Amino acid sequence: MEKHEVLMQKAKMILKEADHMISVTYPLLKDPNLIAVVIDKLNTSLDNAVDAILNYEYIYKRIKDVPDDFKQKLAILKEQVLKTYHLDRSIIVLLNEVKEIVEFRKVSAAEFRRKEQFVVCSSGYSTKTVNIKKIKEYIQDTKKFVAKAEGILNGV
């Protein structure tokens, strides 16, 4: 199995886990801390899907290399892949938003829950809030992107 196929399988599996956590586990436990886990899984799924596309493009010599840096991956995706496959620019927004939340959590001073929301607070007291409704939107958008990525890899 090619590297891009393995990456796509991982992306789909991790997305399925995130979807299960938010649609089955969360309603049972009502624990907003699950939101953080789901965001991490969505980020990993999106990264794997992007890597799968870039590896596919690399195999067919449409790009020179597959960078490790997120910003470089995003630039290649924006400049070459979106145009080639006529993908919606909302994918870039989704990738940025999810990555931003994950990165903000890494440097945050505190995390807590408020009602049905997960709140991340930095040392400068700026906050980011994520709720279930937003997570469900991210999951739906990620499903669409992963499906399109799989279509690209399958030549559809």
C-alpha cells in the first residue's frame, strides 16, 4: 500500500473515532473535556488527509517535496492543489481554525469548562471557547474534506 493510501486510512479512522466520541460518548458523559480530545483528533485527521494529498501529488511529480511545516503544507495546498482539483477555500479556513485551537491549547495557562463549553485561557487572559455545536460543524466539514481527498486519491 502506498504512503498516501495509509495516510488516508488513518485520516478516516481517526475521524470516525472523533465522530463517535461526539455523537455517542459525549451525550452519555456530558463531559466538555471530551471536546479537547475531539479537537486533537480532528486536527490529526485533517493533517493526515492533507499529507495524503501532498504525497499523492509528490508521487505524480506535481510538487517538488512534501514539507513538514504546517504553513508550507498550507501554502502548497492553497497555491496548487485547490486550483487543480477545484476545492473550496473553506478547507483552508477549517485547517487554520482547528490548528489554531490546538496550538492555543499547547501554550495555554488554564483550561476549564463552563456549562456546555470548553474554554482555554492563555497567560495573558485571552480566551478561546469551543462548544458542541462548533465541534459538530468541524466534524461535518472534516468529513466533506476527507471524502474529497479520498476522491482525489481514487481519481474521481
